[in-house]
Amino acid sequence: MNYTLNTLYCRDCGSTHVLAKAWVDPNTEKFDSLVTNPPDEEDGWCENCESNVELATIEILWNDFSQIPINGNDEIEEPFLFFEAGTSRFDVWHWFDERCPNGLAVDLMGETPNKNDS
């Protein structure tokens, strides 16, 4: 799959196998926009979780990850997405890096792209 920064993920498990509610003109079947729900309602469906879920971009998931405590051995202390407590933070970083078009450092950590990479 080609990931973009706008790809939507299940906020519970990190899957991209999700569906979103949308406004569609029933006469033309033309897509108009995603449904905007109140913040306390879930806005999507995850085929992996088989339930209604909140959808999030990779940037939102990265922000969620920043709230997960890390121990002195660089392991997460709480489950995050499908990663169990005790998983190396670097394994989680690798998951993010695979989904960032320009890499984790550039897309989510604010580093400047290397000009020699073009």
C-alpha cells in the first residue's frame, strides 16, 4: 500500500482496513465529504476490530504514541495499537517509519530532508 500523511488508520489497532461515513449524492453517487461527527462519536468502522472506531492520521497516532510511557530499557509500558507492553520503542518507530512517505524523521519528527537524497 502507498501510504500518505492523509491515510486513515483505526485508532485502536492501527489498521488501514477501515471504512468512513460519508455524504454521497444518492442521485449522482458523487462523493461530497466525510461525515463530521461530534467528538464523542466514532466516525469509522475497522474491519480488523469489527467495531465502530475513531479514525486517525499517522500524525495523530504519533501524538498518541508520545503519551505512552517508556521504561529505561526503551520498552513501552502500556499497549499501543497492536503492540504489547514490553515492545521496544524502536519496533514501534519502525512501524511509523514504514508508513511515512519521507520517513519518520522528516514527516513526524521535523527533520529537514537531506538534499543529497534527491
